[in-house]
Amino acid sequence: MIANLLTDAEWLKRPETQAIFAALDGAQRRTRAVGGVVRDTIMGRETAVADIDLATELLPDDVMVRAKAAGIAAYPTGIDHGTITLKLGETLAEVTTLRQDVETDGRHAVVAFGTDWVEDAQRRDFTLNALYCAADGTLYDPLGGVDDAHHGIVRFIGDAGQRISEDGLRVYRFFRLSTSHGDEHFDADGLAAAKAAVGKLEHLSRERVGGEMLRMLGLPKVARTLSTMSAIGLVPLSDPTLRALVTYEELGGQGAEARLALIAGDQLDAIQSDWRLSNDIITTARTIQRAAGLLADDKVGEAAYRFGETAVEGLAVAASTGGWGGARLGEVARGLAAVVVPPFPISGRDLADLGMKPGPALGQELGRLEMAWINSGFALGKVELLTLAKL
């Protein structure tokens, strides 16, 4: 069954993938696919991926030379750590020479290159990620990762505490993968090691932590995971926030920005700094919060007018934080769906034509008239609005 899943996998049969294998002695199994793409394929979770991780016995300079000779674009994106990125058509392959750790400080590892596939597997994070696939679809499973993958067990390789000491970000990866691939069940040894690491992760890059958290927040189910992370002190959350996150999922919500809005409350700026999140993500989360606030105040028309489709996420957030019952949720949802918002009938030019001078006062008056129009259910027309204008 596994053999069929791999040999029939779109990413492996792809001509570009096979061309890259051919350039790197794939037929001799000196280069093999590794990690997520192999794991997800044997778990029946294969998706159309353009990016593939490859492990190879070849040294980085040799990978560069062979790729260029085969007409494959090659970029030394991480050559100091043995990684070359290859691009052929739309396929990207990150090729990393087999490695062993020489020393590590929890963020950066000094590595030596090698040809030992078992040793390379032993330096990885989790057993279900230490799976390799040859060019012909043959699976190589040196550490029993297939069994763990089939049972949804995210297990650290070897001693969990040692793996975390090598790279503290593995604490966050443990929770993310236990959510996405373990149905929010947590290996006991891994959880104990993660708890022991809390308070010792300040050295981690904020961007890397934020990236892991954002990916986690975008998963279909994550409330139980966040509760567990909070219980060990990794991401402290209040009981009301945890209840709201559960309710949000029960309502079918699964948006990263909406969950961020729930978690951050009025501390979006602080969480942006802590996790180095982009302005776009924070702006979306803040927009959802504002839409939720309007809907909580029963200002359905204004929410629809100001925030459009985002008001739907705002509805889920408002219901989750407000503890709405089904009756109120249904009523507001129907009201939101029924709103048809026409264009605002007037502009600043209309007020200027009536004699108002451009400036803050004109803007304030335009805003006042806009609110009057919204409160009328968008019924007031241009003539009526201009009649109401305070010149």
C-alpha cells in the first residue's frame, strides 16, 4: 500500500523531479526525498506541492556543478550548512548534504557532511520526518517513523530534551505537528520536554516563533493545543480566551487572523512585536476585531458597509467572545446576509460645491452624514443628505 502511494505520487512522477534525481545519482539512491512530502504521501495527505526536500550524499559544490550541467538552476541558499536550492520549471528542490551535528547552541548547529543515512536521520526532529524516498518510490525508514505516522504520533527522535536543546524552535514544531498530524494528541515524553524548556527559549528568533504560531493558528482545529501550550506556560492565555477559541472552532471558524484577534484582544501591537508579524496580518486581525465590535453592538449594516466579507469572520469572533446563543447568532447572521450596501451617494466635492472649504471640518461633516446614511439603512439619497448638511 505504501509503495503504491509513493510510486503513484504526483510530485515523484513529475518529470522535473525525476530530472533532478537523475542529475544527482537518484537511481543509485545517493539522493532521496525526505521529510514532509514523504510523510504526507504515506499518510494519504498528499497535495500538489511545488517544493520538495532532498537529502544527498553529494557535497554542495558537486550538487551545484551537476545541476548546472543538466540545465537546472542552482542557488547556494544555505551552502554553509550544505543546502542548495534547485529550480526546474515550477519545481523547487532544497537539496541538503547528509549531515551530523558537531556542536549546537540551541539556535545554530555546526555540522559535518557525511554519507551515513542513519546518522542523518538521527539528527532530525521527529520520527515521522525521518522518512526517505528514492527516485523509484522505495521507502527508507531507519527509525520506525512509518508506524508513528500511521498512528498520528509526533515523537522526538531519541531523547526529547536533547533534540530541543539543539533547536528550541522544536518545541513549537512539536505542538504544530501534533495538531496537524496528531489530532491534538501529545506524546508524553515530548510534552514533558517541552514543559521543561519553557523559560529557556528567549534566544529564539521572534520571526521563527511567529511563523510557527501563525501556521498553527491557521489549522482547522487548534484550541486543545493552545490550551495545552497555555497550561505549561508557553503561550499563556486566559480562561475566557480559551473558551472563546473553543467556541470559534465549534462555529466552524479556522482563520489564523481571527484566532489572532481572539488571542491578542487589545494587545495586537504587542503580539506583532513579540512574533514579528506583518502589517497585513495585524491589519486583518484588527479589522476583524472592529467588525466584531460593531456586530456585538447590533450595528449590522455598518459592519457590512465598512468591512464587507470580513464581517463574516467578525461575526464568529463576536459570537465566540460574547457567548451568544444560537438564536442571537442566527438572527445577526441572517441580518448580515440580507444587507445590500449601495455606494455612498455623496462625496466631499458635493459639500465643497455647497460652499464648504476643504479641510478637517469638511471631512468631519462628511463622516457625520455617512453615519446618518448608515443609520437610515442606506435609505437616504443624495438630495436628502445634502439637505441635512451643516454648512
